[in-house]
Amino acid sequence: MFHVVLFQPEIPHNTGAVGRTCVAVGAKLWLIRPLGFRITDRHLKRSGLDYWQYLTWEAVDNWDILQHRLSGHRFWFLTKTASRSYAEPAYRPGDVFVFGSESRGLPPSLLEAHRQSLVRIPIGGSVRSLNLSVSVGVTLYEAWRQCGFALSGPIAPAAHDSQQG
């Protein structure tokens, strides 16, 4: 139903938790290399618990490959510098949500090239940003809510793609 993209994620626990959330809503997880961990990292799978086998995911070498593979889909880029709230757009099945790495966020070149598709999660107080997995959860559940909480299909062990790993 949705696609979640982690651009060069650094922390396996976050990616594992994001994978678990993707399973919960029927979303596909995309990882753009380089990664700050190995896909086989025990922390990654521990964070995803026993749900990792149900996750549909793929790792790609760069942004251009991902953009080509998801051409025709609508992209949303999450950044704290956006002026529009993540709750404003009307999301649809097939939308792609792109999140940056934990320490650097998204590259300025991507933000500049996609200004019309930038959204942010409002944050109050003295907090600079939310944890990556929390940000994915907040955003993905809003999109899923807007689509009536429909699942894309029954949860079953995912087929593994040759591009993974």
C-alpha cells in the first residue's frame, strides 16, 4: 500500500523498529545504501522481533535506482525544515515516504529538488527532532488512517528479493 524509504540509515535498532511498523500496515521498506550496519545485524532483527520474516523490503545502492524503481509514485520527504505539516496532504495508496539518516537527515540536494513535496512533523518544546522510527510511525499511521486502515493483503512470510542484503 505504501513505501517507506530510509536514506542511508545508521542505527540498526531504528531500522528494525521501522520494519516492524511496515509489517503492521502492509508497507514495503526500502533501504538506500550505504547503511550504518549489516542487514544481518542481530540488533536489526531483534528490534523487528519475529516480524522480520513478514517484512517486504529491498536495499538499493543509490537514490537514482530507487527513483527509477518507484517512478510513477508520489513522493513525500520528511524534514524538520518543511513548512507544511505531514497531516495536510491527502495521502493515497502507493505513496512513498522518504526519511533521512539519523544524524544528517536528507541531503540538501533532495530537499531542493522536491520542495513541493516536503512535510514535517510539528514538534514543541526544546526537542530538536523525533527518533527516526517514531517519525515513520507517526507519518505512516496518518497515511494509513486516511486510507481507512485498509491492508494491502494478508500478513504472510515475505518473498525475498534478489536485491536484498
